[in-house]
Amino acid sequence: EAITRARTVGLDAADVDEARARYLGEVAYVDAEFGRLLAAFNRDRPLWVVVFGDPGEPLGDAPLNAFGHGGDVDLWAARVPLVVVGPGVSPGLVVSRQVRLKDIATTLLGETLGSGQSLFADTPAPSFIEASQPEDQASADHWPNLPFERAVYLDHLQLQRFPLTSRPQTLFSVAGGEQRPLSSHPREAELGALLDTWDSEAPTVATPAADPAVTEALEALGYTAP
């Protein structure tokens, strides 16, 4: 109910607190159930269990899209939970460097898939994210998300671009889970080149139209607007 009001008439401070509390309550419930699931497994057998979120969810953080996702590429939209239980993974181990969901398959299968690497590798690899509202930019000759916000993350840095507006690209520090603007950094040009390459490799066809049932499901999940 609070989320619906946020998207229609807006929320006051008390509403935001309520929405955050309800969300954290859901997280606590999932955490408890995950613990029960792990406790039921036979730890003597080799077993991988991976739980992750996709994507992040602003909880009053984003000024234009305070609740929901898909409209921006800020840290709160890109950072997601990732819990891995498996052979050789020490209980309580926290990997503080940047990791990517695309690295999960490589980690589990023990072989490189595409540009994936192990979640436990020592060297971080760049992560890319784009705002996704393809129904607003349907096209037959380019990837429909290309006009929207996009960013690359690497080594606690984030470079954002805003193709639809005159806003200049912006560099952020995302160390410690906080997003703070930077006036400059020696690696800004490197990050810009990574984004250029990523955009150049985007598909050249639009997403095909979905049938009504798929459209309804995507709307319910928050991936497209009603």
C-alpha cells in the first residue's frame, strides 16, 4: 500500500519509514527461512547454495524513482544481496571487493563462461548497468536501452552517463557502500573507455513485443510500467 502511494501521490517521512520497515521485515523473514533451508542439508555432501537479488531496490533514496527499479543506475539499484554456501567457502567469509552476478556460473562450474570469473578471484572486473525502460524507446535498429542512464563500476568507482539529457557524465566513489561524487580521478578516462566498448557491443535489434500474460507478469515484478 505504501509503495502504491509512493508512485501516485507521494509519501511523507512517516510513510517512507513504514515502507522501509516492511521491506526490512521481508528481508529478515527470507534470512530466517534461508537458515532453516541450510540446516536441513547434509553438509557431508558437496553442495552449492546461492541466493542473490536482482536488482537492488531504492527505499526513498532516488529523488525521481523513490520506490521501484529500472529508472536509474545508482548504487542502490546495482548493489544486491549475494550469499554463497559451498565446498571450500569458509562460514562467515565476507568478500569486500566488487563481484558480479555473471560470475556465479563460472564459480559453480569451475570453468570460465564468457567474461565471467570466480567470485573469489583477487582482481575485480568491471560491472555494467543500464536503466531499462525499453517500451519508451522502441527501435528496430538499436538496443532500446541505449538512450537511458548507464554506468560502469570498478575498484570502488562508478562512472555514470546520461544520454537523454545534457547532464555531463559523473564520477562517484562507492567505497563502503556509499555513493559520493568526485570532481576527478586518474581512472576516469579508463572507465569512459569501458563504457564506450560496452555500448558498441550492444545488440542492434529491439526487444520483441511480449504477449499480454508476459507483459502483466513483468509489470507485477516492476520491470515495466503499467
